[in-house]
Amino acid sequence: MRIVFLTDGDGSGLAHALASLLTDDDTLDVVVPVTRDHWTNGLKCCPDVDAFLALPRGAEPTFAVADELAAVGFSPSWVRPSDAEIARQIQRTELLQAGFTLGDASTAMAARVSLPFGLLPASDDRAELHVVVEEPDGRRAVHVAEYLADPPAHPPVEATIVATSWEVSAAVRDVVNRADVIVLGPSSPVLSLDPLLATPGLRDAMTAPVLEFQHDATAVLDAARDAVGVGR
């Protein structure tokens, strides 16, 4: 059975739990939105991809690089990545500068940490979710990451996706089109799932049965097998 899981970084735990229940005949591919991605300090930041790439660490995260940049006023105040996050951003940026697509870079990085499932951003193109906020001097659009850093400081008016041209990647179209079942969530509808499903071309590729918002890996697998008529 081929399962495609459409989610954001919050679905990492469920993806790992689901992968642990699959047989050798099953495959799992995770597709995440790109609309929370951004370029900062010359590095490509992909928070939803990186939530799956993060290695388990016993120690508390460190922020030496971010704090040094902040001390000299080099970074915007709403950005404070950990040193481990910056390490992943450096890897990704070098791969992109070498000519790899965002999907190729994500696949390569997933292989380095031995993920037990496929991991792909929905698009190789740049598309960012911006939030229009009210401020004393009027309205302005801010990146969703800036908004989430301090929501009370930015009364939201509306959200919009900013992109010159974007579409679902060929790799994602292929895995979604070949899926036996598609699982949605758990994700924020406004911040993640709706922008993910808005990726041009993604819905057209979704021909398999769709399961929504299951939080238990066993329940997801049972529902998936029922949907495609595969024995438990």
C-alpha cells in the first residue's frame, strides 16, 4: 500500500509512528507546504521540512550563531534559529546553489538522517504566506514567520500567498498520483493545510481516497487499509 501524508512540521511524530507500523510492502511519502519558507541571512529556511530532519538531542538547543548575529543587528528580531537549524539551512543552501531543486535537496538531506519515509516539499518554487496586519501607520504585509513570532503585536486582517509563479513539483505529482490513500493533517488549516492544498496542480493529482485528521498511527493505518480494501 502506498500512503501519502499531507501535513506540516506538526505531523512529524505521527509520520514516524506510522512508518514504524508499515510492512516491507508499504511505502509512506510525506508532503509538506513551502509557504512558511523564507530566505534569511542568505540561508534558505524551510521550517516544515526541517521539523522532520531534526535529530533527537538530549541537550537543550544552543543559539550562539543567532545571538551573535542579533548582537550586531544583522538579523531581524523575529528570527532566532538554533545552531542545529542553521546547520540544516547551510546544507540546503549549498545544495540549492549547486543547482539542485528544493525537492532534490530535501531528499538528499532526508537520506543523511535515515528517515524511514520519503519527504518532499510540495513545490520547488518560491511561494510565501504573508499576513496583512494593522499597525498605527496603516496596514502592511509581513511574512507568516514574523507574525507568529508575536501575534498580539500584529492584529491580522487577512492572509495571502505571494508567488510569481508556482506549481506542484513533478516528484510530488508522481507520488500523489500513484498513492493508494492520502492522509491529511494534523496541521493548522489556515497556516499550513489550506496553503498546501492551494499548491497549483496538487488537487488534480489527488485521485486516491482521502482520510482527514487522524492522530493515532494505528487508527490511520486501519482506516487506510479499509479505504483501499487491504487486509489487516
